[in-house]
Amino acid sequence: MLSLLYIICLLMLYDVLSAQLGEIMSDLGDIHTGLPKGSILGLFLFLVYIKDIVAYHDVRTILYAYDTTILQRSTGIVELYAKGNTALSKLHAWSSYNKLLAKPAKSFSIIFKSPQTPVFFCSPDLGLGLDTIPQSSSVKMLNITLDGHLSWHDHVSHVCKNAY
């Protein structure tokens, strides 16, 4: 079995890769750019590459595969959005510096609150670069649907709909 260090050396020095399934080993193939899509090595190197994103921001960050979740906590809506925009501004600068492209179109924000907390009809915008991040009433994370009240209603509805 090839060690991870050996595989990385092959990729960095020779731009070749081989695959093994059971006892069958493929021939070495040239890699002209990047890594094979879906490769464990690609994910591993990506996570190593972005590991400092967690320490760089004054927020709680959850990394799963290629997804990043940023959690911000506050007692007031104005402070929440101010802290959120500060964190997103730092994230945008970090992404630019590290030659990564953040995609606001694939991003969204959600406010988790108790049902007794009043609804904010004119919440400020969260921005990433020059783009605004849309606010959502529910979010799917690790295949669990969460709504703004952290109830199971949306998740159960989704599971039941897909079961039939």
C-alpha cells in the first residue's frame, strides 16, 4: 500500500497517479493540472490548505468537505449583522490572499431564534465582497434540514416527501 507521503511526492515531482482496486493496479497516468475530482487526496490537501481559516476569524467555523459554515452569536440584530459583516469581510480578504474564490451565489444566511422573538422585516444585508448573501428561512446541513426555530418540521416534511 502506498503511503500518503509517497503519493504526494509522486504528484508534486512527477505529475503522475495510479489507482488500485483490490489486487489490480492501473498504469501510471499523467496529471496535467489539479487532482482527480473526488479524490481523497484532493480533499485532504484542500483541508490542509484552508486549515488556518478557523483561527483567522473571531467566529465559530465548521468545515465539512468543501463546505464552510460560519456561526456568529449575538443578543441584538444590529450587532449580529455588524459582527457577521466583519467576519465576512475578513473571509473575503483571506480568500483573495489565498487565491480561493468564495461564491456568494451558493451562500446564504439564517437567523436561529426562539419563536417568541419578533421577526425582523428589515434586517440589514450580509455581504461577501460586492455581493449580498441572501437570507433563508431554512438550511440543509449534513442532510438535516434546520429552520430558524430549530424545529424538526421542515426536516420531517422533507424526509416524508422523499420516502413516498
